[in-house]
Amino acid sequence: EYPNEPERNTDGLIIRKDKPFNAEPQVNLLVQNYVTPDPLFFHRNHGPIPDIDVETHCIEIKGQLAKPLELTLKDLRTSFNKHSVMATLQVRCWCAGNRRDGLNKVKKTNGVVWGPGAIGNAVYTGCWLRDVLNAAGVTSCPNEIVKLHAAFESVEQCEESRNYGSSIPLEKAILVSHALTFDRDEFGDVLLAYEMNGKPLTRDHGYPVRVVVPGYIGARSVKYLKRIIIQDHESDAYFQQRDYKILPFNVDCEEKACKVWDNFPAIGEYNVQSYVCEPADGLACKSGLCQVRGYALSGGGRSIQRVDVSADDGKTWITADLYQPCSGGARTWAWCLWTAQLHATNKRIMSRAVDSAGNIQQEYPVWNYRGVMNNSWRTVEESPSH
Ligand code: MTE
Ligand code: MO
């Protein structure tokens, strides 16, 4: 079933599942670099890594379009302007490391339990999805655009379904970017990316072409792209309809979930969050001053306004120094790294971030069936109960 996986250097990675390959870096290593180097970039797969022949592979662009297209990688490289976006991708379904809560009761999908390292910041390069859709004759009428979705399909056979699929509202690719980004590369929008950190995508990360949807959960950034379909409804792929949704509090078993999946929209933008990555496990040093480092980010392009750090269980907080070089405008797609100094304590250190819309992380999570979008103050469990 998995005869043709790429060679991988797994130094510094915690392997969460072998087949399909799912791994994340140790968080203390992760925050050493603002742009995550390839060996430390997390891996999230739902099936074997495809081995695509780039000479014959083409991407179909179809659905509600005046001029449906088929494009090869070469077409994408030569017929459309090249743009780069620095964006942070992450898994938004991690259940580990929550502070005193019952989120361990959530239904885990395919048994992968993620920690806080399932996040990475990279520079992606390719062409704007909107340029390709314009070439395919997408509507320019705002009233039409807001009713449509761009659905993406991959080539690989996944455990849950025939291929990986997902969708985004079309306006994420068209209206917002036209109105706000002025084509500035660092604040650009949805990309059909063929490079990551200046090199062709690796097989692990979506070779030859993947979608990158900045400010959205990683699940929307479809790798091994085969098809783009403009349609009047969300993707009906498993990954859009049966996962990555916040179900109401009273839905606590599969039977109840099955009845209500269709009533709730799929998650797009993620929420504000942060994590203490150093010292490891948030355990402070025994004496003197303790250097603390971590990351923070928010979805939808909201930058980080403040990170508070506490070593006394949230009674008092100090303000961290933020490193967020790409947030010069109204929006940022990249994360914030932060540092702080605290006096030694025997309590675990925790952080809480505030984003540019004033959203602040909550002390306790509100439980939901899939455990998604939990952004409560995070530390390691005091007494592991499971
Ligand atoms: N695309 C395909 N074709 N197959 C996948 O399994 N996983 C998604 C997304 N795109 C996935 C995919 C999820 S859930 C995430 S978080 C990101 O890819 C992970 O991207 P990465 O492996 O480059 O870190
Ligand atoms: Mo994900």
C-alpha cells in the first residue's frame, strides 16, 4: 500500500503515524527559526504520497466558468505572474496539551493525536488562483462571487475517500484580495504554489502543485492538486463535510454527529492562539531568570497585538516581546514569535495571545465533539489521566 514513499530525514520530528505519514517537530526546535526549515516542517497526510509525472500531469479548472481550462505545471509557470506569500500552515485539530479539560473525550479522526508542533511558517511561491480563474472566465459580478465556492481535488487515494478534497468560498480568492492586497506579495492571497522556501515543492508537501490558503486551517490547502471546480456549494468531500466542524455541546457521540454534520459550516479561518515552546513542557527553570519563547498567531490575516505570559497560573502576567516582521500592513499571514523573561517558579508557564481584532484566548475550552479550534491557555497536563 505504501511502496513509494519519499526518503525522509526524521531527526527532530515526533512521528504521530507512519502510514499515512504524520509527524511534527519538537517545539523547542520549531521556534529557533522564523521561516521553518524543510526538515522541521510538519507532515499531514491522509494517504500514500503520490509520485506524479510532471510532464503529463495537468490541472483541470472547470465548473461555473466561461472558459474551462487544463493547465500543466509549465503553463502555470509561464502564463501567469509569479507571486510569493509567507504563510503559516497548521493542523487545527490538536487535542494534546490542553489545560485541565475533558477534550480527551473527543472523537479522534484516524487516530492521529497532534501536539503543538503541527505548525510551520514558509514562503510559498506560485501564481494567484484568481489570475487562473480570470483566465478561465470566472464571473466578475460580486453578487455571483459570494454565492460560489472553489472546490479542490487531489490525486491520491486517502484512507477516508478516493482522493483528498476541500473547498473555500470563492470570495476568499477573489473579492478580498482585489479590494485589500494591491498585489503586494507579502499580503497576497490564495496561491497555486509550486515552490516552498525558494525550491520546488517536495513530494511530501504537494509536488508538483498545491493550493495555499493563507489564514485558513491547513486542511484547505490541498496538495497534489488535480482539479479546481467552481460550484454553488461547498465541497462534498469527507474532509469538508465530516471533519473540521464545530458541533454543538450536546453532540457527544458518532450517532448524534451523523445527524447534524450538514447543519454546520466547515471551518475556514482559525482563531487566536499561542504556545510556550521553551522551556520544554512549559516547566520553568529552578533558579534565576528563565528565558521563555513561543509562538502566537491568528487566522484570517489578523496580526498578534499582545502576548501575555504567566508563571503563577494566570494570577499575574507579563507582556512578551513580539517578533512579527511581516505584519506591516492591515493583514499578515505569518505567525509571531515571542520571548519573555520570568523569575524561576515551580509552576508551569503559560501564554495567552490577543489579536488585532481584540480576540483573546480563553482560560478553558468549550468542549466540542471533534475538539477543533480549542484555543484555551495551553500547558502540559498536570496529571495525565489518559
Ligand atoms: N492535501 C492532500 N492532497 N492530502 C492531504 O492529506 N492534508 C491537509 C492539507 N492538504 C492533505 C492535503 C491538511 S489536514 C494539512 S494540515 C496540510 O495539507 C498539511 O500540509 P503539509 O503536509 O505540507 O504540512
Ligand atoms: Mo490539517
